[in-house]
Amino acid sequence: MATIQDIILSFRDKPGGIIEAYHAVQKAYNYLPEETIAVAAETFGVSEAQAFGVATFYSYLSVAKRGKYVIRMCESAPCHIAGAEALIKAFETALRIKAGETTADGKFTLELTECVGQCQGTPVITINSVPYVNMNPEQVPAVLALCQ
Amino acid sequence: MGHLSELHARCTDQYIEKFNRSRVIVGLGTCGIAAGGDKVMAAIQHEAASKNMHIDIDFTSCIGICFREPTVEISLPGFAGVIYGDMTPDKVPYLLESHIINRHPVEEWAVMQISEGSTALYENITKMNDYPFYSKQVRTVTSRLGRTNPESLTDYVATDGYKALEKALSMQQLDIIEEIKKSGLRGRGGGGFPTGMKWGFVYQAVGAKKYVVCNADEGDPGAFMDRSVLEGDPHSVLEGMAICGYAVGADEGYIFVRAEYPLAIKRLQTAIAQAEKYGLLGNNILDTGFNFKIKIKAGAGAFVCGEETALLTSIEGNRGMPRVRPPFPANQGLWGKPTNLNNVETYVNVPFIINRGSDWYTSMGTEESKGSKVFCLTGKINNTGLAEVPMGISLRDIIYSVGGGIQNGKRFKAVQIGGPSGGCIREEDLDLPVDYDSLTAAGAMMGSGGLVVMDETTCMVDVAKFFLSFTQTESCGKCTPCREGTKRMLEILNRLCSGAGRMEDLDTLERLGRVVKNTALCGLGQTCPNPILSTILYYRDEYLAHIQDKRCPAGACSALLVYQIDPDKCKGCSKCAKNCPAGAITGGKKKPYFIDVDKCIKCGACLPGCQFEAIYNDAAPHRNNCRPATRRTA
């Protein structure tokens, strides 16, 4: 795997490239390890506070370690009226964690998210950015079984 | 400029040639893939190879009927294409054998047929124009969706792609801007600002370096039209941007697209590479000396970046926070340079206007809102999907004719239009014409075009709470009215939904809403009270029921449900009492059990265990309606 330093440096000459660099690091490491911030701050000539500010402003980026499978459950209004609340509870029960937490074995992270733009099939979840539509609580075990 | 006509002729030949073969085309937008389209595709490839069939297998994007995904189109030479819906891998062998080998379309799986040119129609299959979902639609912006391969430059050029760019490059810059002004095109992202006027400002702005930016940071809950267009017709966005670049004097463009749309990003990247290869983007476009490059910037999950100044700040690599306007981006935008910023759908309209003229465009729509608008139909509606309708059509037509009415025969209650910036429209106002000004007058907003349809089981207080919870989460925190106001309003709504509401809460909500509306820094804050204000206006009785009776008439707010046991149905089996974690259910053997409402925590654990259907609440009313349920009064 490329080092964090290498990944970030490859975006050095791109105007406003810090967010792209973060995306690339997260793609490789699944989250932004701590050293990302310092390296990015130096590479793009901003303070560490600012680099950290950018990393934590955006919900798609995570500075906390996450599971191998990141399950994002939409809780926006269209999914809500289609029964997202029961679905969220079903995931929490099945994985025995709350939204925002990661399972002890580091396999799953549950996150709440706002609309992911797949409202044709509510309620929607995404697992590592792949959408699963028209979900219901009964499908939860089968969907989790796909994550191997 | 013989360059494009040569390419056009070559592409058209290749395109027409496709229709001389038997074709199987799978709808592979994100919606199609999520519904299993990729598995259907694999099954088709496997079946065709194992039976040694000589067919073309291709893919397209979503044609709009998301409720019938995955879709497959089969066309034989000389015959209309038949669109099949709800396809699964196990239907594939029979489908291919019947339609391709035996030349009998499978009528019971067919949704509709589409005749290209003079191809022969089948007798018993509905024509696209007669299919209710499409009969009131006009397909302009969405015309290539589901009809062409979004990753094929050949398909785009053969369907008049880049002709408008070629035409525009032979025009004077001001003439292009004038044509857009005359068309009456207004920003499709929600605000509805006249596009031509905006271009005029950027053209006049002083500075050698200018930018053109496409706002593809679609984030309104209930909206996915920009995703569908980007996935289905990426070249048209590039062409619209390039025309704008030439008209306003810019040589560089950015598309800011949400990271949640990986397929859209991939197809845009493919399209940009193709256009550059054929001299349709890049340096010296079509040998005219005009240079225009387009880059993609992926968002990182912040709804506020849909606001133009926040979006530009994010492209620059900062936290996406809006700033005070003026200066407007037209004068000081990206990196301080004059910048034209439009939404995806706005840019896609441009090539059509340039090709067909502003007179054609103004023939559609109302006095102040011209052309067509793409809407996403979501919620409790039968036909969820993507529909493009002429401006001025009524909401009733969209919901009942196009959308096929309400799911499961339930009663319509409201339609939320314009996402978290919009409002709810009730049954009485469904005949309103859809245009920017009538919707605003009704307390809603055109927004980007998401329609969330709600039925009688939806609680309006709960919906207002969820829209507000969205804006509260997405508030960037820069200005106090939005940061604090959304938080306080959300606290009140949470209180109402949990049964602790007070009468003065309604006044406070309305007052706070007005303050936030008038004082917030950007559009996100200024419009976020709309869902609350419009629901208080139209559904005040529901708010009152939550406050005075501690009751949710729709039965949606779980904290307000009153669980009761019908003594006539209860057989005294004691199962509910054993399941109750709060010890709220008491009774004796073979005698009716009773729920103590003060101890009940409304978890619902008793409900599924009762095999006699004796337990009921507002959401699951008991079947014996003779006796009204006694309400707990607080």
C-alpha cells in the first residue's frame, strides 16, 4: 500500500487538492489516520488546525478508525416515512452496536447519513458506497451475510 | 469546420448500423444496478454465449421507470424496441428464446414499446406515448436517458451531440447570451434565477481569467434527477458548460459532484476523456481557437456545499462554508475570479435551446417559467422514478397521471416539494400549476425537483421534524440564526412528538422560523423553516392534537401511541404480560388483561405476541370500530 505521504504528495500541485488527497487516503486506509492531517497541512501550506477542520467538516471523511464495512443508513425524510427507523434498529440489534459505533472485531461500522440520492427505492442504505434499496428489517441478516 | 460533420457522419453510420442487429440493452443506472440489473446483464451474457446467439448486448442508463427496474430492452431489426420491467436472471433464458429466437415478445413482462424511426410496432404492447407514466411527459433534458449508451461518444454525437457547441462557436458571444435570455431559462437548482442574465453578468465582469462551474452537489432529500442525468447523458452537461464557457469568456470549468455518486463521476470522467480525444474539449476546440478544459471535483458529504459560495469555497480546498454576497460569484467567484455557476439540469437545457432556438423553448411552460422540469417522484406514490414535464402542469397530473396515484389505495395527504427548503402542499392546492412563482406563493418552492408524496399514515409534525433534523445536521455553524435557530426549533419539534408540547410552542416555532428566514446567512438557513411554517399553516390541527390531546392522528409518533387491549378479544393467555419489559400489563388467568398507560413505555413488544389481535393502537387500530378508544388526557 502506498504511504500516506506518497498519496498526499501526488495531489500537491492540484489547486484545492487537499480534499482530493483526503479522499485518496480514505480510499486506501478506510479512514484518515492521524498523520494524514500533519502531512496534508505541510503539503498544502495550511495550519494543522485548518487541515483538521477540513477533514472533520465533511461527513464523508472520517478521522476515526472504521470497520471494514461501513454501513450508512439514510435517515432523511423520504427514507423515514418509508420505515427507516425500524431498519436502523434492526441493524443496531443485529450488530449489537449503536449508530456511530464500530463492532469489536472491526468488521462493521454503522453510520447515519442524510440523503444519498437513491430515493426511488426507500429506505436506502449503502455499504462501502454501494446502495441497497427498498430495504426492510427482515433483509438485514442476508445483507450482512454478503459482507465477507 | 469540417471536423464535426465528419465525426457526425461516422458516428451516425455506426449508430444506424446498430439497429440492423438484434439488440439487448440493460438499464444500468445506479437504480438499475441496485435493483439487480448487473446480475441480469451477467445472465444475458451467459445465456447468449451458451446458446451461441448473435446479438449485441449493450447498456443504457435509467429511462425513468425506476419502479420497474431492472429493465431490459430488446429490439429486432425493423421492429420497435420492447422494454421489459422487473427482470430477474431466471427470466432471461425464456425472454431471449421467445423474443430473439422465436421472435415473439413476452407480452406479460413488457412495459411498453418504443419505435425508432419507421420500425414496426407490435400489436398488444403499449406504445411509450400511451403508457400513462409517459403520456404527459416531454422528454428533452432526459431524451437520451435509457435510449443511448452513456459511455459512448458515438451515441451522443449521432443524436445531434456537440452540434450546438459547433453552432455556438460560430456565433457572437452576446448573441448566445441573448438567445438564452430570450428562452426564459431559469436556474433549475431551485432558486430560479434567469440563466441568461447570470451569463451576462459574468460576460461583463472584468478579468482575463473566468470559470464555469457546474453544481452537481445534489443533496435535497427526495431528489436524484441530477444523478440520473449525469449517469445517463454526461456529454450533454459538458456541451452545455463549454457553450457557457465560450459565451462568458471562460477557459476552465469545474463540475462539483457529490462523492455519493461514484457512477456519475466515472461516466463524467469517461466523457471528458472522449471529448478531449476528439477535440470537443481542451485546446483549440473544433479548430476555432477556443480552449476549454473541464475538471471534476468530488464533494465530501456536506449539503451546504450546494449553496454557491460554499461550493466554491469547497473547490478551493476549504471547509464548505458560505460567505456574504455581494460580491456575487459572477464578479468574485472561484479563487476570486468571475465565475458562472449553474446546476446540471440548467446546463443540459442549453444545447437544446441553441439547436432548436428560444422560440421552441418558450412554446413550453407558463408566462414566467419556460421549458420543462425534471421531477423525482418518491414516497408513497405508485410510480417512483424520474419524470420530465412541461412547466405549468398541475401537481395533480404529476401525482395521479404520471405517478399513478398513492400506494396501497391509501388517501393522499400532502406532497413535499423542494426538499428541506420547500414546503408541503395539501390536497386542496394540487391543481396549482407547477412554476417557480405559484409554488413560492403557496409556501413551497420549486427546489431542485424532489417530490415526496405522503399518505394518511404520515404525520406532518414528524415530517417537519425530519426535514429540520436534516438542516440542523447540515448547518455549517457559521451564522448564529441557522446554527442556534435550527437547534432550538428541533428541540421544540422533538418535544411535540414526544408528548411534552406546550401551547406556546407553536408561537415560538413560528417566531423562530420567521427570524431564521429573515436573518440567516445563506439559502440553507433562510429556507429551512419552510417545512415547519407550511405544515403549521396547513396542518395546524395535527400540531394541536400533539400538544393538547398528546395524540398523533396519523399514528406515526411512537411516543404518543396509546396501547390498549380489547377485553372482548383477550383470552387471558398472559403472553403480553410476559413480553412487557415495563411490567405495565396485568391481569388474571383466563381474564382480560389490562395495560397501565402510565407504566407503558410504548415499545410495542406486546403487539406481535398476541395471536388474538386483541392489542391495538392508533397505528394498528383494532378491527372492532364500534367503540372509540378511550384517550388518555394529560
